[in-house]
Amino acid sequence: MKIRFKNSCVIISSIFFLLGVPLTVNATPLEEERPNVVIVITDDQGMGDLGCMGNPYVKTPNIDKLYKEAVRFTNYHVSTTCAPTRGSLMTGRHTNRVNVYHTIAGHSLLFEDEVLLPQIFAQNGYTNGMFGKWHLGDNYPYRPEDRGFHEVVRHGGGGITQGPDYWGNDYFDDTYWHNGEPEKYEGYCTDVFFKEAINFIEANKDNPFFCYISTNAPHGPLNLPKEYLDIYKNYDKLPEDVQRFYGMITNIDDNFKALENKLDELNLTDNTILIFTTDNGTASGNLVFNAGLRGRKGSEYDGGHRVPFFIRWPNGELVGGKDIDKLVAHYDLLPTFVDMLNLDFTPVKSLDGISLKPLFYDKNSKWPNRILYMDTQRLQNLVKYRNYSVMDQEWRLVNGDELFYISKDLGQHNNVIEEYPEVAARLAEGYERWWQSFLEEGIDEKYAYIKVGSRYESPSRISAHDMLTGKHGLIWHQYGATTASQATGRWKIEFVESANYKISLCRFPRESGLNINETFPAAKKPIELQRSMPASEKNDFVKAYLYVANIEKFANITQGQKDVTFIGYVPAGKYDLEAQLIDSENRVYPAYYLYIERM
């Protein structure tokens, strides 16, 4: 049985899916001063990748200690991949509404007209810092410094070594973007991001702050300090990838202790809301231990999106090692902060999230049996019925043809759709209403445009990571440039002023110093670096092509040339831009990097 209402014309109002918990109601239990907020969110770490969740191998004593002290949501859900989770966490809205339903190809850029959590904090007197992985846009107006953060140290794209990242980074002694400018840092990436976050906390200890620590670890490539790899090397039951994965998690755990020590030293612990969570299901740990869940990162089953969430706030009485089993999600955080901290915020767009405050403080609260929706899109356009789960407190409807009684079947082994067709029909009808709400917002007709020619970013360094394409190969990664991965597509670019522009097409970014047809051997690196830069393919790029607005030009590529530059007048406006490198056999490749500058 497959339950769908394909021809449904049911209209959902914004009130229906808001579920009506006011955003600014009672103040916090102790309102003498607003608390600081620290969120630690790790990448690709699932429900089972912690000692406190029953994993017999991974060593996480410091996060386990938080688990014992915190309030824990045991039925907390995020998106199934990283950028989508961040899009929802930052906006209080489902990721499909905000253009972040992929991790590449122009659909990890969070719409400019969305209001983000750090903007709300900033408008209410908070100083905001962001450290690590952003993955919601690397160009103006999508960067964290454009969206309410005052201090930013981040890598590019969805992970170190991806296309937007600084060329040649490998997790050690890398160059990151510090408030928009590249800066060299010494040390391992996770150590650097926590250190910078701790420095930010110390500098802002006397006033309310929001500190967002978003580690790229334990996302691949699984590079880590040797001492952390050595911790797990004698576990014969652990494949090497899992040894590396767990070593990266233990490194995070050590840094978490340093963070807590600094909060204690500065007497900030009691009035700091400290959250630990992750961005999707495990990427590697399911091979060993998955806390009884089915599926991993990217899966519509609970193992893809049910993750840890621990919150501690002593002054707010959020302590004691208590579990809350109600169905909640990442888009609930924004309305929860607004409600608990009495922040001034009136949403312009309808929120999917609701405040969790009643679950913290009102034992008699009549919490609704919500229906929540998670899906894995990862395509050029939103596709209805693609890899989805419809959830309420007791049930999961997966892809319309599987129904699981989750309260008694956590591992989603027994499909009971034939026995409970009425439950499946109810959840399927909810999905129809939910999808209709996207169409009412016009999401299927919107794009996120990178703005060039502004005073906020000059020149704009744009990579093929954000090129709209259906067949992308490895163009989103630095390895794509190195190995000359093929694809065609376009960028969505807005020229903010009518002017002459210089547009340079490159194979490698300028900081690499490499020319378009450069060849070099694979990098040789120590054992703790699992993946190295591959050898460059021998290519014979002979022409470059640019099309945008009223410009359509070819140019020859000469020996030793690092870029091909076109200069032309572009009226202000929104355009599709095509930029290609063409080899001697007339095969087409993207310009893996673009530099656009108003003259």
C-alpha cells in the first residue's frame, strides 16, 4: 500500500503549521540579565557516536558529563545532511523553504530575505561569533558576517578541501576566512575553531554573547592528529575509517572540556545556555554502533535525522540529567530562544518551529501531537515524494509505502501499513498540506543570487561549488579542478550596479599560483592525513567562453596563462552566467573559479 494524495488541493494556512505558541511571552525564570548562548554542533556525528548513548568504543567523557547534567531531547530531529540542518536551525523554517535543500549547486545559499537567529540576537544587544563550518554561502550577501555575526573564523563550503575553501587546506595549519579576509592559523582545525571561540568568549564576557561553534569534524576527509588516531589503532573490530572518525570525535570532546573550563574560569557557566548537538545521522559510526537506529547520513529513516541534543542552563533551571521524549526539531530552536529570552522579534514569514519552553517549565502543558517532515532532496529542483519521512510522536510514514510504530519499533524493521491504513492516510494528508505550503510561498520559482560589484566584497571569488548543474561530478571540490571534472551549468549572479566589470575565469584559485594547464604530482603527506591532493590531470585547455547579460565572448588560452579575463559593461540586474574552459578536443569544462570585480 502506498498512501499519497497526488491530486490534493487542500490549502494550508500559515496558522495551521505554526501551531500557535507565542514567540514573546513570559520572561525567563531568572531575568536579572540575559544569558549567554553557546551552541556546539558537530558534523556527521550521529546518535550512536557518543559514549553516553551506549557506544562501547568512542571516548567522549566530557560530553558524557554534560549529558548527565543537562536536559536531553531523545526525539530530536534535524535534516539528513549538513547545510539543510543549518538552514533550518538559523531560520526556524523548514530547509526546503529557504533554498537550502542541497549541499552544493546553488542550493546551499540561504535566501537573503530570511531572518536569521544571529540577526535577532544582534538586534537584542548580543555580540555574535561564528567559528568553523557555515555552509550557507561563501559570497555576499550569504556569508555569516553578512547575516548578524560580528566575529567569524570559518573555512569555505561544506568542508575543508571543498571548492570554496582556501586552496591546499588539509586540516593542519590552514588558512581560514577571518571576517571576510584569508588568515593563516597554526594547529589542527578543530583546535583552532575552539581556541578562537574561547578567545571570543573571553573578549565578550561582560555582555551577552551568542557563540556558534560549528565543527567540520568528524566530516571527511578523515584527517586528524596522530595521537588521536593512536587511541583507536588497537581496536581490531574498528575499520580504519571508524578509528579515524572516533579519533576526531575524541578531539572534539577534549576541546569541549577546554570550552567548559573557560566558562567556569570566567564565572559564566551558570548563566550560559550550553547546547551540544549534531547536524545529521552518522557518516561512519553505523558500521559499528548506531543506537538502535536504521539508516545513516542522508537516509529518510530515523538514523539519518534523529540526533543528540543536550541543553544546560543552571540559572534557567535546565539541569539534572532529565529526558524529554516529545517530538521536536532543529527549526524549534529559533522560536525557543525568542520565547525563553524574551527577545524582540516579529516573524515576517511563517515559522515551522514552535517554542519548546513549555516542555522545560510547564509540567501540565498540553503538548500537541505534531506532524513533522524530513526529506532528502539533493537535486536541482524540489521534487515531491522524494526520500521523505512523515513523523508524529508514535509513527513514521516513510516514502508513502512504509509505516512504523516507532514507540515499539525504534529500528524501523516492521512495516505495519496494511494493519493501520488510517494512520498512514492521516500522515499522508499532512504531507500534502505541507508540500502545498511551499507552492503558496512560491519557493519553486525563486533563486539565490550572488551579488557582485558591491562594496562588501571585491573582487568576488566564486567557485563551481555554487554552479547550478544537474550532473556535477566533483566540480564542487578542489579535487574537481585538479582532476578536471566535467560539467556544464550556470551561476545566478546579480550585478548590483551598472558598470564595467572585469571577469576572470580560472581553473585554480589565485592563491594557488597555478596556471590553467599546470600539472603536478599527488601530495605526499603523513599517515594521519588519509586523503591528499591528487595529481593533476594533463589537460590542454585552449579556449575560454563567457556568457552573461550582453557579453558573449571566446578567448584563447596561451601557455602558462593563469586566468582568462574579459572586460565589459554590464547593466545592473540579475543574470545567468556561463563560464567554460574548452580543451583541444572541444570538450567543455566549468571555470572552476571566477573572479568578478567592478572597475
